Amino acid sequence: MTKRSQKVALCGMVAALCTMLMFMTGVFPFATYAMPALAGLLMVAVAVETGASWAFTLYVAVSILSFIMTPDKEAMLMFVMFFGHYPITKFWLEKIKFKPLGWLLKLICFNICVVVAYLIIIFVFQMPDILTEFGDFGKYSVLIMLGLGNLLFFVYDFALTQIMAVYVYVFRPKFLRRSAK
């Protein structure tokens, strides 16, 4: 098998797995954020094995399939707007030598993605009742939820870093017989 056919096969398998995970948001309603996050984690393997351009192409393909097939539109938007591209974008943001700038850019990326996703949910998909779900939190509920989202982003970023390290330094050498890049 050629290198190109291996890349195509890997991308096809990951696309199928990601699409299946996104479809499962209709089966497990509580998985609105978990399934897109898991689908995004699969992008790590593609980015490492094939490079960023193949990974972004896969991200676009899965985003289109998710738009068509995902019953939970909030989950679909979370994948399209953040979880799908962030594992790939993270590779570039981690290369910034000045770490505070890297973290600032990560936070800006996260906040822009989440705010735009929810604006699309409210105004494009006509689901304004998502704001009323916050109910008793009061008029600051959106800011409180965004603050909690930022805390969870730090946890997600840390977990993603650990998963990337395990993939590169443990899984690849042991199971794929490839050295760490």
C-alpha cells in the first residue's frame, strides 16, 4: 500500500468513526458535548499520521456529514465550531515560544468559537429557548456559563495534551512501530 492510500484509508476510517459518534448524540441526549469532544480527539491521530492539511480536509468532510446526519444541532455546532478543529489548531498554538501568548490565543479561539456557535443556535436555528434553560441563574447566567466553560476548556486542553503525548510516545511506537516525530 502506498503512503497516499494509507492516508486515505485512515481518513476514511476516522471519518466513519467521527460521524458515528456525532450520530450517537441523538441516541444519548446527555452526550451533547462528550461525543463531539471524542470525535475531535480522533483528529489527533490523523494530524500526527497525515499532517495538518489532511486533518483539516477530514474536519471539513466530517463537519458536512455532521450537518446532514447529526440529530442534535447543538452537538453538531460544537464539533464544527470548536471540537473538530481545535486538536489540529492546538499543534500550531503549542509552537508559540512565549507561553502566555499561546494560552491567550487558545482562550480567544475557544471563546470566539463558543460564542459564535451559540449565536448561530439562537439566531440561525431559531432556538432562543436555550437562554431560558439557564432560568434561576439570573441575568448573569450567560457570563457564569461562559466562565465555567473556560475552566472546562483548561481541563480539556490539559487532557488533550496528555492524550497527544500518549499517542505519540506510547501508542505509535508500541502498536504502529513508528517512532515519535
